[in-house]
Amino acid sequence: MNVVLAAVIVLVVTAITVTAMLLVRRRAPEGSYFQDGDRASGVFGVLATGFSVLLGFIIFLSFSSYDQSRAGAEDEAGLVAQQVQTAQFLPAGTATRLTGELICYARSVAGPEWEALNAGTLGNSINPWGAEMYKTISTVSPQTPTEQSAYDRWMDQTSQREQARLDRVHGAEGIIPTPLWIVLAVISVVIFVYMLFFADSGEGTATQAVLMGSVTVVITLLLLLLVFFDHPHGGGVGRLQPTAMERTISLIDAQVKVAGLQVTPPCDDHGNRR
């Protein structure tokens, strides 16, 4: 999340609500517009509690989705590294080709695909190198027990990798439906309007400003936190980054050098086909 932008939003919203409170206070009677303050406070408690419970529950679910995307990215990166090892037990030509395609897959995830996630334009598109690996492995006819075992293991890892990718991208376009945003916005406005009826010309300006400002800051921060969890990818503090896959790319390069393999990936450094 862009911390500076979030701070500006909080300050602007708070300034607007506090200004509205102080303007209403000028004509408000002493003791607020409510003749029975205890009853009014009880009603406000119901509003605030209902809002906080609803918002807390949504934040919990959003955080779960955020954590699922993070875990999916890490699992996917780990499985790519494992498949490089598995590929070496397949026939020589296939092993070299699959290794190169795995490198391109990793570069594509950390490059163009992650950029599309940040921009929210990934949609339902598949990774092109995943399709290339399927074409390559479909031509394999394992002959030895070792090749058969590696072939079975490869297929299992492919299924796991595809599921991990789904976990990583599932929240790219937002997980909170529009009706829920509308409900949260309406409740926020209701609480704001209700707070204006606590305007009291008998209290000091600072007291009234703190009364409205504290409620505004808390609600605004919680809504911004919800926005953050609803779009976990992108730039800013706490956003998901392709760190795990970038680490896997370095790991694969090291594995290739240690094993003495001659692999020329059919893509550039960003995973784009040569």
C-alpha cells in the first residue's frame, strides 16, 4: 500500500468530517441534539458494534485470501525448482528442453505475468510456458523404471504447480463483491450523520473535533486495510512481490551450473519467447 497516499486520504477525510462537525456545532443546543444522551449512546453503540463486527469478519476473510495468494506464490516457486530436478531423470533430449521451458516459466511469472497481476489485466490467461511444457511431456514415452517414476512424479508436480498458480492469482481482480462495498459505504455514512447529532455548543471545539476525528480515523483506516487485502498484488508496502520465484530462478541457475548442464532457454530474461 502507498503509505503516503493512505495518510493523505485519512487526513482529508478526517478534515472534512471534523469541519462538518464544527459547523453543525455552531447552531447545536447545549447537550447535543439528543435530549436523552444515554439512549443515544446506546443506539450508537449498536451501530458501531454491528459495523465493527461486519468489517472485522470481512478483513479476516480478506487476510485469509491474501495469505493464500502469498502461500500459492511460494509453493509454485518451490515446485518449479523441484520439477527441474525431476526433469533430469527423463530422456536426455526431453530433460534439456523441459529445463529450458521451466526457466522461461519462472522468468515469465516473475516478469510479464506479475506485471499483469499488478495491473489487474491477467484475467483468465494461462502461462504460455505451461502449455509448452505440456506439449513437450506429451511426447515422452518412458522406457526404464526410472523414467516411468520421473514421468509420474512430473505429472503430480505439474498438477500441484497449477493449483499453486491458481491460489496465487485468485485475488488479482478483488475478492470483495460490489454490494458489500456499497453496504460498508452506507453504514459509514449513517455513522457519520449520527455523529453530527452529538454536536454540542456547550463543549469546546477541541473536544468536538476529537469526538468526530477519532471515529473517522478508525473507520477510514479499517476501510483502507480492507482495500489493501482486496488487491494483494502491486507496488507499495506489504504488497505481494515475485520474491519467491526470483529466488527460484537463481536456484535453478545454480543447479544447472553444478550439474554441468548445457541449457539454452528459448526466451529472454523476461520470459518472452525468442
